[in-house]
Amino acid sequence: MKYFIIIVVCFLFTPSFSQESNSLDDTILDNKYREDQFYFSITYNLLTSRPQDITQSGFSTGFHLGFIRDMPINQRRNFAIGLGLGLSSNSYNQDMSILRNEERAIVYSDIDDTNLNVTKNKFTTYLVEFPLELRWRTSTSKDYAFWRIYAGFKLGYLLYNSTKYKSENGDLKLSNLDDFDNLQYGLTMSIGYDTWNFHAYYGLNPIFNNSARFNGDAIDMRSFKLGLMFYIL
């Protein structure tokens, strides 16, 4: 995995230019420009396929940033493939506790069954991500305000995870639990005009692997993110 990341980084940051010198005519500019873009996204994170009686509470946020290399595939250059590299931080506030028992094993339970005054309960994931997009836009080499529809697939590799639990019975923080799935992947969509774009991510696989059990069943919770995407040339 380490060597794959290095190769992708070298590919993405090979020098490219969205415009040539002003001395070139518009025809050459149209044949050369690309939408190489940095991106930043803020999302509200939802959990789908939750175990029965498990609900979300509070505001669960995601922060995503990175760079996408734009590769036009037609003469007008309004269709392109985008391949990128980014980082992502995602928190999920909910009422499924993740604790250690006396045997040091991880136990998942419903907070409502504990009769404790729990003031905080969440888990957080940190990922390196590889977005792949099919891009359509109305841009030209001189028009930086345009409509866009970018649909794609995003692969994430888990770098770090943590949990935080606070109650009247004490606080507990855990990190780097083996129960989280190291690979996260899903479908993406960004639609908007100019800087402001609606963004959605739908996770195709569970956040936890098969070793995580709630009432004896595998935890099939998946991530569904809704928010805003900001592109910077």
C-alpha cells in the first residue's frame, strides 16, 4: 500500500497548467486547459443500516481535502476523468457504546440499557482517500464560473480510529481498534455552480469488520455523507 500511495502522489503532482501564456491564441488555450483542482468539503455524516434501537445524536461532521488531477477526454474538454488524493476526518455521534470489559475485549452495547448519564459517545475515523470521477462541466479556458456534475467512486484507507465515551461512571478513550474495516469505499456525486457545490457520498461497505458484534450480529453500519464541496483552481 505504501508504494501505491507514493506512485499516485508522483502522478498527481506532475506539473500541469490550467492556462498557457497570454501570448497564445484562444484556440491553443482551448486545447491545453484543464481543471486541475484542490477541493475542500464539509459534510454531515449519517449512519445507515444501524442496529435496531441505535440512533444518532448530536452533529456528526466530516472534513475532506485533497487534489484531483483533471484529464479531459474530448476535444471540447468539457468531459474529463479526475483522479485524486486526499485526507478525510469523520466523526459519528450515536448511542452505541464501544467499551472494554474486564477481559480487555471490545464490547458493543446500547447506551439506553446502561442507565448511566452519558454526555458524549462517538467514534472517529481518519482516512487517506483516492477519488475517481467522471466529470462534466460548462467551463472554457476563460470561464471560471460554470456548472458542473461530477460522479464517481472513492476508495479510502483507514489511517487511524478513535472512540470517546463520557459518563457519570467515568471516561474512556480507545484508539486503533482492529474492529474497524481498513478499506472504505463508496459512490460520490458533486453538483453545483462555481465555488458552491452540493456533495454526497454513499458508503458501499460497513465501517466495522465482521469481528465487531452487537447482540451477536455483525454491525452493518455504513456512512452516508451530505454537505458542500468547494473547488479551488
